[in-house]
Amino acid sequence: MQPNVETSVPVGDEVKTTTCYMCACRCGIKVHLKDGTVRYIEGNRNHPVNRGVICGKGAAGIMQHYSPARLSAPLLRVGSRGSGEFKEITWEEALKTAAQWLEEVRNRDPKKLAFFTGRDQSQSLTGLWAIQYGTPNYAAHGGFCSVNMAAAGLYTFGGSFWEFGDPDWEHTRYFMMFGVAEDHASNPIKIGIGKLKNRGAKFVSVNPVRTGYTAIADEWVGIKPGTDGLFVGALIHELIKARKIDIDYQVRYTNAAWLVIQNEGGDDDGLFARDKQGNPLAYDQISKKLKNAELPDITPALNGEFELADGRKAVPALQLLVERFLDERYSPDSVSDETGVAADDIRRIAAELAHAAFEEEVVLDIPWTDWAGRKHDKMIGRPVSMHAMRGISAHSNGFHTCRLIHILQILLGSIDCPGGFRYKSPYPKQTPPWLKPYGKPGQVAPREPLGGPHLGFPTGPEDLLVDEDHQPQRIDKAFSWDAPLAAHGMMHMVISNAAKGDPYPIDVLFMYMANMGWNSSMNVPDTLEHLTAKDPKTGEYKIPKIIYSDAYYSETVPYADLILPDTTYLERWDCISLLDRPISEADGPADSIRQPVVEPDRNVRPFQEVLIDLGARLNLPAFVNENGSPKYPGGYPDYMINHERKPGMGPLAGWRGEDGKSIGKGKPNPRQLEKYIENDCFWFHELEPHQKYFKHANKGYLDFAVSMGFRLSPTRVVFQLYLETLQKFRLAAEGHGTTVPPAHHRERIKTFFDPLPFWYPPFEGTMLDESEFPLYAITQRPMHMYHSWGSQNAWLRQITAQNRLYMSRTRAETLGIKDDDWIWISSHIGRVKAQVRTMEGVNPDTVWTWNAIGKRRGAWMLDSDAPEATQGFLLNHLIAELLPQRGGGYRYSNSDPVTGQAAWYDLRVRIKKASGEEAGETYPMFEPIHSPLDSDLPDVLRFGAQFKDDHSGTGMRR
Ligand code: SF4
């Protein structure tokens, strides 16, 4: 019997609720304050995301808040870029300067502003601001992180993992996790895995490295990086061979039966056959006629060749998919060597998947009605669920690999059913998505807002942002022939392209919370050169003006000209909105806020307030009234309550309407934020039982989604086994249509825009001599850190202050390397020096390290001999932002060819033991950066002693 221990004893004089921001999970927290000082942070048991669970990062938020690296006043550069020489200025001077720089560009050519943000949680505001400004050059960090995952999911089934959807933790019997590092996601996954363990469900982790979640999996599949798609293809091969796919599910929810025109060389080859109204056609086996495939009462053929009215031939999409994966190329024996997974294991896992899906189905006695009005008395589910993240995404074959994982889920019939994957509102969205990117020639004009969003989902070459000469219209070349479906932009190319003036120079680079001078860039040495490069004729910087907002003195700060210091997450209002990336759960939509729990003690302002202020100064229509006065004089809270994206729809969905009784839509409620605070800073609406599953085709849910403004119409979502969008690009590459790629892009588009998913080897490995670079090199994230924020935190640094290069013990022995040796890690663009730690749980061809531990000397107010700077290292220094030159001289970015996702997990290296003289310190060692902050800091950072009677306590050296 467990003793009943009171674990939530107040330790201060006040407790305030808010939302954690020590990672992206956005757990609810309770902050205990004593005499106005943060004393303790605990998880909020009422909160739908974490149910009281707090992780090490969340609890250590205190040290993030009291970090000595916090910026304390607006700064203007006075020395050369990178010198760290700034002078303090007033906010009025800072805002006036920023507005002047921005206004001048907006009056002349708004695209000369590039506005990029990191892992911030206010993209609906930053995106709106950029639309109003009129630049096409806006994105957050998704192109660096996981756009392959998001784009493949949204194009295929209108959803994705993590913030978009979850496994059905309550019912799943078999859970497969692919390429997930420990911070993506954190508490929600831990809680979910705990549930699986309690119920005895099987957990299989596919990951080259056995750490974190993988260490507690029932089975570890130690795959070679970048070969997951081949492994999944082999699982599909086995399932099809064994006829273990859910055929009814394919007919009901997918485009399996839609007929694909077979007309090689024709301009319609590979497109869906359609009737005069544009409806896709299927062959109805009862009437023996071609019929509208969308009709619910047909019995469509899933194989065979059929003749269209004009004599053309067509076959069902599923037949093409089956033919592809029945091919010997995808047999377990064929893929075993390349993936490093034994053929028998692949066969066994396929059989286990089939067993869980078809022999252990979950039946819930919940009647529901489908999109066509058909009533079902039960909800029947296939209890197999999956989760994947950056390890799959950050490869040049990531888009198709992510699609393969989703196709596997669909073939098993496990999307949004009991025991399977479950969407979180506002998902599912329409497939393919209907939102198009803006920024074509003619859509960008001085002093004019952009007509629509920057980031969208092209469904054909006509949606690309290119001019008549095929030139990209965005600075990062997103939505050009380089990366047509770049739905999150390509942040990793901004600095390099801007410095080279390719496709054009910019005037102002505006960044928020994006450490693009260090761990949010590939090829850091070149990035720093780009940031400081000058035009030899004028002597001016090639990127003339850089404005940066951050809360901390990161490696990027010294490279900016104007610093707008942000607050910490405990000092500001924030809005985690359904217009953006909300905290919804599978059981219902949710959103949340942050409220300031302490007042800033420095001359800093929340970036959101600053952006709203700049919007008004620039006269951007959404930020001013008709008379030109500021529309949100009360700042961000004013905006959160009163901004309406569409009539009645604002940033927050809860307590809307003048009486506060509406959800989703309703007039602004002046008491809305009070209601959120009364409810622990979140709003959650639990769906009715009949709305909770099959949301893609459930009339009850679809009607609700329309009422909430999540969807425009209650039409069902059709899963795209066969993605016609890609075939349209391929036809263009064959010369069909009015928008065709230039000659040097054609082969690439033809190859990679395959409407059926397929596997190909990651690019970097195929372009290099494998014997010269025999090892894969990847990063993982420690459970206790998030991006570069964590490794400045005095408490979290006590867990990890130096990253090592981890490698297989047996492989190390063959190279004469042992624990603690210093080694050189070389890629085709450079080398870094690191210390080794050997281990068992890693694929023998793979080396890995923790990401973003390595810091530059002088940054983050760490001591100049801090282990992060002297012994820690960054793998980014070795990752090229461009692929090696190909025939014709064109250099593509080191990215996925479909989405432009940065392929930083494609890295190949060799390692060599360093000599005795070389041991002891990392390389490259950049010049220490000078900091304008108070350098008179104690050597040891302590916190909490003041709360004890004897003022004792331990601390951590900076
Ligand atoms: S999982 Fe992330 S959001 Fe939740 S408590 Fe930990 S750091 Fe905070």
C-alpha cells in the first residue's frame, strides 16, 4: 500500500497558473511565488495535456527565468557585426529605428524583408503581421524541423502526428514509434507509454539509437538512418502478400477505387479519370458501369483495367499501389542489408501488426452516423498506432518515407478508429489541402498586404511562386521548382541565399527566437561569414540590416544590428490558439494562454507587443483603426480578445460572445481572459462520444467542425493513397501544360514527384564515396533539454554540460577507439573534434550526439571555460546547406526535393582518433563573443538558498 503523501504543498504566498514553455508540449503549470519570486513550478493536475505531470525541463523553468543570459534593454550595434559591441537605447529609439527601416522597405519593395521565426508559439500573429506587411518571405522553423512529416500527413490524410494527432493510448494494442527523439513530444508521450505498459500493449521503437523512449520499448529495431521507408515498404509488401489489408476501409475512406488514366506520354497520363462535373470515376461492379467514385452506394472494383467512354484505359489506384509493393524490391530479403533489419524480423513484425489489427479489433458500443447518413451501431477499430518525428522527417527522402508510414496505417485501417491514430481538432483538414501560398509575381506590391497566407499547399505547377523565367519569388526558394511543396518555408536557406543575392538580395532580415547564427543553421562557419560578408564595392554588409528579438544572449545576437529584447515565458501573455498549433486532445478541441506570473525586472517587452506596436507604426491595416490610431492599444491581451480573423472567430475559442457562453465562434468577450485564468489558463471542450472517432467521415464531428470554423463544409476527407498532385508536377516535367520546369529541374521532378510513395537512398550518401564517409551521423535530443534553450539552464546543465560522440563499442574497437578518446569527425565540408563514449544500443554504422549542447564561447553568459564551449560540439558545422554540384553546375539545397525540408540527418562522416596533443578541447573554436551584459556575475549560480532559514544551498558553475 502506497503511503498517502501530500505532493502539492504550497511553498510560497501565492500560486498562479500558466502554460509551460520549456518545450513545445505546452503543459499546464502552477507557479508558486514567494515575495514576488518564483520559488517552485509544479504540473497542473487539471490540465488536459499533462494531468499534473511535470518534467525536469518544466520544473527547471525557474533557472530559465532567472538566467544571467537574459537581455535587459534594447541594443543598437556600434562595433562590427559579430563583435558584440552594442549601446543601450530606449524602447522609443528602438521601435522608431525598426519602423523606419521596415517602412522604407515596405514603400519600395516589401519582399526585401525576410521575417523568420524559430520555435515560437505565436505564428498566427507573426504570420498575420507578415501578410499585412506584404512580404512573401515569412516562415517559422518547420522547414528545418519536420515539414516532411506535416506535409506528407496533410496531403495524404489531412492530419499528422504530435500536435495534429495522437495514438489512441486507451485502446491501442501495438504501438510503433519511428525516429522520435526524446523531446518530441515529452510529457504526453510519457503518459501515453505509461498507459500502454499498464495494459501490456506492445511498443516497438524503430530508431538507430536506443535511448529515451526507445530504451523502454518492448522491441528495438536499430535501423540504419534514412532507410525507414524501405523497412515500411517491406512491411507493406508482407501485409499485401498475406492479404492483410482492410479492404472495406480502403473503399470507404480512400481513393483506392479511383481510376487512374493509363496513357503513357499523354498529358493526362496518371491523372484520375473524371466525369464532366469533375468527379473521379470508379468501376461499379454491380451495375458494371463507370460511376462517380464519391457515391456511397457503389461497389467499386479495386483491380482490373477499364475502358473510359473515349477509349482510354484506366486502373484503380489501389492496383498500382499493390503492384509497386508486391515487387521484389520491397521484399524483406531484398531490404534487409540496406536497412540493417533482419528479414525474419520484418516478416514477424508484419505478422504482429496484422494480428493486432485483425485479430484483436476493438469494438465500442457507440452508435454513429457517417458522412453519407449511414448509421452504424458500433465503432470498430484496428488497434495499431504509430508515431514518428524528426528522425524520419529530416532526410532528403523524408516526404515519401512519411507518406509510407501513413499508407501503412491506412492499409491496416487504423486512422481515427478505436485503438488507432486519432486526430486532434482542428484536424482533419481537406486532402489535398486547399490553402495556396501567396507571393506570385503581381501579388507583392509596395504598401500592400499580401492577398493570402505565405505558406500553403500547391496542388499543381500553377500554384508555384515563380516568374515566367522560372525564378523563385521567395528568398528561401520555397514553392519554386527547387522545392515545390515547401509548406513550411526553408529557413535554413535564408541567410545563405540572402548573402549571395540568390535569387535576389534583401534589405532587412528580421528574426525572432531563431538561433540562426548557430544551431538553427547548417554549415555554421559559412553562415557566420554570410552574416558578416560585405559588398566589396560599397563596403556595406550584403545583408544590410538585421533585427533580432530574443530573450537571451544567444550566438545570433552579436550578428544583429538592432536587438529587441523579449521577456521570459513567465512574464508575458501568450495565446496557444486553434488558429495556430493548439493544445487540443483527441477527445476534443482545446486552447490555452500564458498570463504574466511575474513582472519583468528589466527593460524588456514581449515580442508580441512589439510586433503589434510596429504594425500600428507601419500603418498595417489589421493593426490600425480607420482613423489610423492603434487598433490594439492594450497590446497582446487586447489582440487576444478582440482580433477577429473571420467574423466571430478569434485567437481564443473558449468563452466567446458578449455573455461568454459561445465556443468557437462568437463576438469578442471582454472578460474572456478572466475566464481563462479562472479555468487554470486553458479551455477544453469534450466531444460527444459519437463524435470521437472516424472524424474524417463522421457526420456528427464534421458538422461540429463546421460550426466551430475548423472546416468550410462537412464533406468527408478522402485518404490519398495515390497523390494526383505529384503526378501533375511530373507531367509538367514531361513538358505538358503551361507551367513547365526549366530543363535542369526536369529529371529531378520526374523522379521524385511519384504519386505513389517509394524509397530512395538519402542524397548525401549517394553523392559521396561511401568508403570515405562510411558512418551515418545523427543527433538526438536529451529528454531534459529543448533546442538551445536548455543548455544554458543552471539546473539542466548539471545533467549534461558536454556532449560526446556516441558510437558502437565493437565498431570503436575496430578503429582502436575507446571511451573518453578524442576523435576527429569529418564530413565532406569540414571537421569537428569531440570526445567519444561507446555504447551497445546503437546501430553499428551510426554515430550520434546530443543536439545543441555545444555553445560558442561567450554566448549565453556561460563562463569562458564552460564545458559546453570547450568540450561540447555542434554537428551542424559539418552539415552542408547545399548538395555537391551536379551536371550543369546547379546546386540544390541539402533538402528533400518535394518539400525542401532540411536533410540534416543525411550527414555522412568518417572518424579518426586525435593525437595526444590534440586531445582535451573541441574544434572548431570560434572567437569568443563579447557580451554587453553584466560580466560581473558570480562564478557559481545559486537559487533557492534565500528561501531557507540557514540560506544554505548548492549551485552550478556558470
Ligand atoms: S513536457 Fe515540455 S511543456 Fe511539459 S512540463 Fe516538460 S518542458 Fe514543460
